[in-house]
Amino acid sequence: MNTKLDIMSEAEQFIIECYRELEKTEEETTARLLQVKSRFEQNSTIDLTSEELEHGAKMAWRNSNKCIGRLFWNTLRVADARHLETADEIRDALFSHIEFATNGGRIRPFITIFKPEQDGQAPVRIWNHQLLRYAGYETDSGIVGDPGSVAFTKECLALGWKGQGTAYDLLPLVIQVGGELPVWYEIPDEIVMQVPITHPEYPQLEKLDARWYAVPIISDMKLEIGGITFPAAPFNGWYMGTEIGARNLADENRYNMLPKVAELLGLDTSTQATLWKDRALVELNRAVLHSFKTAGASIVDHHTAAQQFKRFEHNESTAGREVTGDWTWLIPPMSPATTHIFHNQYKNKIVKPNYFYQEKAY
Ligand code: ARG
């Protein structure tokens, strides 16, 4: 927990930076600093204006060291949902988030920001890791679905939710208000865009029966702006193909599809040295990019994303800001050395505003 002194000095620093970037006048900045200070002395709270909240959320994206997609930080759309109180209201805002972000496939980077922490207490927590995610069930014949979701799926079942038991059951939203028991809500199918995975040349890959949802909406991180913490602030961009094709569907501890892909493609798997895993990986990733394109859902390949990141680095240096980054995350999980990122070094320094991991709510 931040001390009062931290909060005030972080708030001041944020206002100064934010107002400089928004090209506010000296007078406006000074007046706002005085106002923030006197309100904080009166009632120990800082209320950001909607404009400050919006720009702060954008800065937080710009400062996200692990993200290769930061070129678009200034296009983030922000919903100010700080006034919402009940689980039903929050559910409706989350449904709206899914619809606005999906936008029929032309995905819009978007964040919905709920009430900030007060005296170290979170007024709202979303238990889901992402708003859209597939369940994972432990069964006698192994895990069905996404092994990465097993722990959260157990929580949902314990709360009384029942899944169909397929490999791609959408988990419910689980919302907790203050210290109350969490409430779960099924997400209506109509608002969830999902993409069946097919290959442009190898129709047999349909037999994988693989699919993925179109929009990755991270919902378990906290947003910090000017010393204020927002424990519920789900945000999304669009996917880079490798996130699905080289990780979610490929990792051995996720959907583990490379052996099946190799078999369907008739690859020689008798020894590792045939590079069957690498060959299967490339085709699975081509399939992901092809399928999203066919479905009309935004997606970016890792080569294009790296070029965009290069433009971001250029823009930032023009703006007189240093680009911080986490190299281990910025390099794509396929053919990393074909991108300039691999051959660069990045300082993994934490600058705020930013998004942070927080303790699980369950
Ligand atoms: N890697 C995560 C996933 O596969 C999503 C993380 C956020 N990704 C993004 N493109 N904004 O679901």
C-alpha cells in the first residue's frame, strides 16, 4: 500500500506530465495542482478528471514493457465506469466492453475503468484472467479444454456454474463487489466472436477442431495512475498471431496441438532432427493468421508487429522519451532473430502510469 506522501507526490508528478503532454497552459497546470493538493488534504482522496484518467490509461499502455503493440497507445478508447456500484451494473459494462472492442471484427483497443482502491481495499474485482477464456477440466482421461484455466474453472464450478465439458467452453464472468461473495454470469454467445481455425492450403487441419476467440481482454491486472490504483480495469488490443498459434494452441501445457498438426500434415516425427515441431508450428501459425483474416477479425503477424514497434521506438525518441522494454517478452516466440528487436537491448525500467500484476482474487 502506498503512503499518503507517495500518493501526493505521484499525483503531482502525473499531473505535471499529463498536462505537459496534453499541452495545457502553465496556469491550468498550477491551478489543478493546487486543487488536487487541497482536496487531498481535506479528504485524503484524489479524483482524476475523465481527461486525466483517459490520458493516464494511454500512458500506462505506452509504458508496458512487455507489449510489442505500443505504437497504437494513443488510440486507446477509455470508458470511465468509476460510478458503477452493483455486480449487475458491472456485468453490463463488461458486456458493452466486449461488444465495443469486438466491433464486428474491426477490433478497437479499449479499457473500462472501475472504482479505484480506497484504503487498500478493492471495491471491485474481476476474478477472470481475461473476460473471454476457455475452461479447463481435469478428467480421468486427462485435461479437457485449456489447462491454463483449470484453477479458475474449479472456482467457477464451486460457485455453482456448470460447463458443457467441451474443449472450448467459455467461462462465465465472475465479479466481486467489496467484501461480498462473487457473482457469476454466463456471457451471451451472440456478443462473442470466435474464429474456427482453417489452413489456406491444408484442409485437413480442420480436423484439429481448433478455434480461438477474437479479442484478448486482460481483466486481472491493476492500473496505476498518479498513485491511484484501479484493481478492475479490463483492457484489450488485438491479437498477434503467435500468441495463439505459437503459445495457446502449441504449448505442451496448453492445447499442445503440434503432434496432431504434424500427424495431419504427414510429417516425419521419428526424430526431432526432422524439425517436425518447427514445420508444424509454421503451418499452425499460417492457419491462425488465415482464419482471422477470413473471419474479418483484426490480427497482426509478428513481422509486421515488430516493424510497428520500430515505428513506436522512433516516435518515442522524437518525443524525447526513452523506450523501456522487457526483451524476453518483446521478442516473438517464432523466428525471433528475424526481427530487429532480437538484436537490440531494452532497459526494463518500470515507469508509471502502468499496468501491474496483482494478487489473485481467489
Ligand atoms: N497472450 C495472451 C493470450 O494469448 C493475451 C495477452 C494480450 N495480448 C494482446 N494482443 N493484447 O490470450
